[in-house]
Amino acid sequence: MADDKMMAQISGKDGFIAALDQSGGSTPGALRLYGIPESAYNGEAEMYKLMHEMRVRIMTAPAFTGDKVLGAILFERTMDGDAEGKPVPSFLWEDRGVVPFLKVDKGLASESDGVQLMKPMADLDQLLVRAVAKKVFGTKMRSVINQASPAGIAAVVAQQFEVAKQISGHGLMPIIEPEVSIKAPDKKGAEALLRDEIVRHLDALLAGETVMLKLTIPDVADFYKPLVDHEKVARVVALSGGYSRADACEKLSHNHGMIASFSRALAEELKHGMTDAEFNDALGRSIDEIYKASTQKV
């Protein structure tokens, strides 16, 4: 398994994981929220350059250190980029004390049985080899659950655990992310089905196999506590799922043992036109609020 120091930090230290992995279709929206409209760039190369600059600005901010930010999930292009003259994963761990993860999924398939499975990942092994070479600790992959569909949820969890085995085979820690949409008509029902399916697959893991889970904050406080306590789970992290940071943090504070892995909620006040002092202050406040929700429970 991956570096022991990284494992100890991710599994046991107080803090949260930053999600800096917007990609493809979500990038224009992330840039828009940052204050850069689509009219400000031409083509994919310029778009990703601006996105990388935003991420580097976050990663190099004074508050973005392993004191409160345990890890950061990266988009493939970010993993391949540099920060302050170093490969991003090396910069994060060596300079900031932040454990690097990599988003590996290629997006979502069309909805079927109330869920969206992950698209095929034909080149996954090659990507994982590159991630290991760059000293990445783990990976993340996302599916979406829109309905309380037993067959659909079973398919999502089965696919996630199947790919997780492939990832673990490369010595990387897989973060399994079966997101329940906050707009699901029966969100509680979907969460109940999801929890049961996850437990079933966790119980079937072999000795030495562990995973992380990234889940939507449940409607019932501590509903995922059995997963937090499961011997095969290194950590359970929460996605913000479209909630504002204030709402996501309030909900998270009621879930013991669950820490944040926020993306939009982390960056919601950050704007391209801010001075460095304004940007660093806003990010510092965001990190403090998310850290508190992750570590001080109601």
C-alpha cells in the first residue's frame, strides 16, 4: 500500500480533503464562479491553463497546508502540471504536507435504472502507472444516484468496488464516490439502499484491502457511522453536493467521524479579480470553517 506517512495522515489526522478536480464539462462553470466568463478564453487549452492557474493559486496560499488540509484531489492535467517549479503532487506533499489524490473516472454514462454509472476507463492501468510514478497516494471516481432504485444502486456499488480492486492492485488507495443527488425524490431511501450495498461489498474484501468512501451528507445524522467504523474503511469523506458551504458545514457537523471533501463549497468566495491578500484571506476563512465542521461535532 502507499506511503505509511500519507496513510497515517489520511486515516487518522484531524482535517479535511480539498477537491480540486473539476474537469471537462464542469470546468467552464468553475471558472464562471471564479469570475472568468467563457468569453475570456478561446478553446480548451486556454480554459485549462486558467483553471490550472486558479488551482495553483489555491495550493500556494498560506492557509493551504497539511495542518488543516489533509489531502487534495487533482484532475489529471493538474497532476501533470507544475507548482512553483515542481510537479504538483511533489509540491503538495513535500512543500505543503498535503497528500495528493487523482480523479480517474472519465465522466458519467447516461442514466439507467435511476443511476449514472461511470463511463468505461480503457486506459486506467496506464493512468495508474503514471500516478504511482508521480507519487500520488490514491484515486477518486464518481457515480451518481438519482433514484432509490435497488438494481441501479447495486450496479453503481458493484462497478465502484470492481474498479477499486484494479486501483488497489497498483498500490493506490481508492476513494469510492457513489454520490446520492441532493435532488433525489427519495434521498433517504436511496441512502438506505446504498449503505446496505456498501456494507455487503466491504464485508467481502480480502485481508489487507481497504478503501475510502466519499458520500453525500446523509439526511439522518450519523447514518453512515457503521461505514465510518468498518475495519475495511480508511476514512469517510463528504461531498458538498451543491449545498452552500454554510449549509454543507452545518449538516456535516452532525455526522461524527465524517470529514469534508468539498470542491465548489471550498472555493465559493474566491474570485479571479481579488488581490492576493483578499484571496488568501477568503480561502483561509473557508478552510477554517470546513475544518471546524470536520473536527468539531455537534
